[in-house]
Amino acid sequence: MRSLFDAAISAADPGGVLGRHLPAPPKGRTLVIGAGKAAASMARAVEAVWPGDLSGIVVTRYGHHLPTRKIEVVEASHPVPDGAGLAASGRILASLKGLSEDDLVLCLISGGASALLPLPLEGLDLEDEQALNKALLQCGATISEMNCVRRHLSAIKGGRLALACHPARLVTLLISDVPGDAPIDIGSGPTIADPTTCADALAIIARYGIATSGKVREVLASGRGESVKPGDPRLANSEVKLVATPQMALEAAAEAARKAGIPAYILSDRIEGEARDVGKVLAAIARQVARHSEPFAPPCVLLSGGETTVTVRGPGRGGRNVEFLLSLGIALDGHPGIFALAGDTDGVDGIEEIAGAYLGPDSLARAWKKGIKPQESLAANDGHGFFEALGDSIVTGPTLTNVNDFRAILIRQEAAAA
């Protein structure tokens, strides 16, 4: 299963996929901008194959820096933005001044760009954006809902960065970390026209009972935070390309499993919902396979991706992949023929420098032996604490890409008899 996880990550490596999506060099200047956990590796991939001169600046998460020759790589905080990200956002906008129709802007966006490109609208400040990000991360909102709110409070997201590139040609290269691969939700769509409204953002805030400042509510209620809409003529010279997606990563993992002689089936690349609920559902499917050979016969591997959510209620360490895995393990109750792995393809599950974990038939028993009660760990949102105590955490370090969650459930041949 670890080899399948590695295959999924490798399939989304910018060095192997980005070059085929690059446009021809322009008559004028080529400027590279961007943000995300994969921004440094994307920038280096551009430099490796670009035939002409270029310059630029991208911002990535602390610890995700790579050496580059012509494109400056700046590091900032994720998932809660900081002053370094704010300064980098201002520098990116400033670099776009004076562009002409003969110039080309390559915008490199990957997961994490929402936090790494903080630039509040006039009347708001970084503290407003930080408080809102923290609340959104803990309330259980989907990534689409979170990014809708972020777009309407930002001076750079929701298509505003694209306006700053006008009249130059703009080509946005995306590595998707969102269910469904909607460009507007990847990094909150800084170069993408946004069909949602301030009213939509207010409805999401009300839905989850998110406490906001009066300044935030004024921006949304007045319509001052309205984003760039589809059909804006200033986006006519803008093109968007997906260079890596969760489905591509899952297909690579499935192929690796088949080469190892194990049939693999992709359930979905866009599973959402509470992580603990997804764990229960996939446990029921795995049991159906094990007992009834439906909808697939064992041995087999069930693969899935997407982005689950965690409504934080306890004091634990998160994150969503290990919460899923702990819930799955409790539901499987030590089933002898079912194993699982879950991890975030960027190497960071939640805010921990841990990608995910491994679950075996003996995981619960080993926890009980150590005095750890699985149900209490789940109630405390402490998946990382649970699996770390067992020695079953998966630590990859920064993978320099990000195509969302990866889940693999292995059902062995003998599981049918269990």
C-alpha cells in the first residue's frame, strides 16, 4: 500500500507533467507567478524546459523551498496566513505592472495557495483573514464553501489576479487538490472568473455559525467584496490548464497494484463529508467485499480520493486522513483480512508534518494494550496521537505536489472466510 501511495504522488510530480502544457514563448517578456505547496517544484519544472528568458516570483509553504535559477521562491505560512505571505502577495501584484499584449504571464497554482496568497480587501487586515481561516478550518465547511468566503474578502483571489495581468496573455497551470477539479476552488481561483456572490459567502458564514468582525460583514453585505464574474472582457486573453489531478494519481496507483498482481478499483476521486462518516461507509463496503465478494471479489484494493472534513470538537491533533482511518478501524473492529492506508499527497495531514497512517487488523488491539481507547481518541479528534503511539504514522516530508487525499483499502483473499 505504501508503494501505491508513492505511485500516486509520483504521478503528480510537476517535473514529469508540467512541461507538455507550456505555451510557446511570446514576443515580449515571460513572467512567472504562482502560489501553493507545489509552487517551487512547478517553478523549477518551468525553468527546466523553457526555451527563452523568464523571471518571476512564487510563494510556497515553509519547508517546501527548492533552488531555482531565475524564478524567486518565497516561503510563507500554511494553513493560517502570515506576514510573509502578505508581503509576497503584494510583490506578485507589483511585478505585473506595465505588461503589454506581447507579454506572457505563467501562473502556477496548486493546493495551499488560498493561505499563501493573503491580501485582504481595503478596510480589512491580515488579522481578519487569519481569524476567518482558523474558523473555516474548524467548522466542518467543505473546501468549496471555504474558498467561496475567501474569494469575497480578498484583493487577489476570485479572478482579481487575472485582472492585474491584463492586457498580457495569461496561462494558468493548475495542480488540483479539490474534489471535482473546479478551477475556481483551486487556491480560491486567483485567475478564474467566479460565479458565486457576496450573498453566497454570507450564507455560508451563517450556515456554520462563524463569528466574524463587523468589518467582514460590511464588506460582504455592501457587495464591496464582489469577485470578477464570467464574461469579463479583461479575461478574454486568459487560458486555464489542469496539469495534475486526483484522478490521475489514483489511476497511477491502480496501475501499480495491477502490476503487483492485485486488482484495483477506483471508487471515486471526489469523496467529501465528515472524515469519520466516510470511514464508516468505506468500512461497510470493505466488509461487503470480504464477505460477499460484492461489488468486487477479493483479493483487491479499493482506492479513493477527495477531501473530507473534520468538525473539531476535541483537543486532539487531527487531521482528516487519520480521523478517517481511525473511524474505519473502529468500524472494522479488527477484521483479519482488511488493511488500509490514508494520507495527504502533500505530506501534511491537517497541520502536522505527518502525511497519514497505516491501519492493520491488529491496530485496535495494540492500542488497547497500550491503554489507548480508540473511541476516546476519535472523540478527541486525535488520530495523529493514536497512530503515532502505535508507530504507524507515515512521514514523507514535503512531497512538493498536492492532489488531495489518498485512501487505499486492501482486502485479502482469505478475508472471505473470516
